[in-house]
Amino acid sequence: MSAQNSNDDYTIENTWGITKNTNSGLIAGIVFKKSIRNPTGSFTTYGVELVNYKHPAQSKWITGTGNSFTLGKVNHLFAIRGQYGRDYLLFKKAPQQGVQISLNLSIGPSIGLEAPYYVEYQTIRVPYDPLKHASRGDITGRGFIFQGLFESNIVIGANIKTSLSFEFGTLKSSVSGFEVGFLLDAYTRKINMMATAADNYAVWPTAFITLFYGARK
């Protein structure tokens, strides 16, 4: 996200955004970042990200009732990331115009929530069982969004991110723009997402884009 602009009278920047990555659906999740100016002109950053992952082998099936579900999926992966890093200004924009470009480097812990994937089976919603639910004809849909979240297994990991942010905001007290980059989550074990996949993964590299908006003071 953003680091600095030609108006140098602010010391703190708070930004919020929605993110999309190469291992997610249309929207992966939400992000928050707090940036504090250093005497050198760079910013120390603290971030939190809440995102969900899709396995590359996922495919959607339509049931006879018109509902959909993911065949072979046994668990969701929801990631909670904490991040500590630095923003470095690469190109400064002129007052009230132009584009400002900053480099972000950050690292931190990840908590993976391996949450059961629910399907509607013979009018009731139950966690998907690849043996019991081998016949697609018995499944009439999927469970509610976030159903199974409080039954999650917690898997500890870490993340590292590098990105570029492009700021277009024209007001001194606010900031808006987008961030693009690469992020890697690594967990202490493989996440059991797909019963039908050739493999499940402990390491999840991804490219991402985040649209953000925020305030300065």
C-alpha cells in the first residue's frame, strides 16, 4: 500500500482494502494496514489479512435441483495473516496529481483455519465425506457460507510478501489506489482440502491485487 506523498506533514496512514489472488474466487478477502513514518522517510507497516484459498483442482458441479457444490472438497482454507514490514518510496507524485509508486516488503505469522466443507445430503447439511458421498446424485447443494468455521483445525505457518503500490489519491488527508505483488504462505503441514486431488499443499505461492482506500493524519 502507500508510503508517502509530496505533503510530508502526516505521520500515520491507515488503509483498508479488498484483495483478489490467483488461488481465490472473485474476492479473496479483506486487508488492513497501518503505516508509521520513520525519520529516514520510509514507513514501518503493520498489517492484517483475512483471506480464503481455492485448491487448483476444485471444480463446480450443478445438482438436479440447480444448486452447486465442489466435488471432492473436504475442507476450506481460511488464512489469517499478520504482517510487519517496510514501505519505500520509489516515485513521488506532484501535489494533487500524478501517480506515486512504493515498494513494500513484509513478513509475519499465518494461521490457517482448516474448516469442514459442508454439503446438503438428502435434505440435511453435513461435512463432505469422500466415501459416503461418492455418488453425486445424493448431494443436492452445499452448506451455508462459513458453515464449519468453528469446527476448524488450526495450522500454524508464516508468510512473506513483496509488492508495489500505486497511489492516485488527490487529497492530503486520504489515500486510494491499488497494490500488486506476490505472497507466499507456508504451513507446518499440508492442508487437507481435496480428497480427489493429486496432492494437497503446505506451501501456497500466489500473485495478488488489492484495491485500497484510507486516511492520513
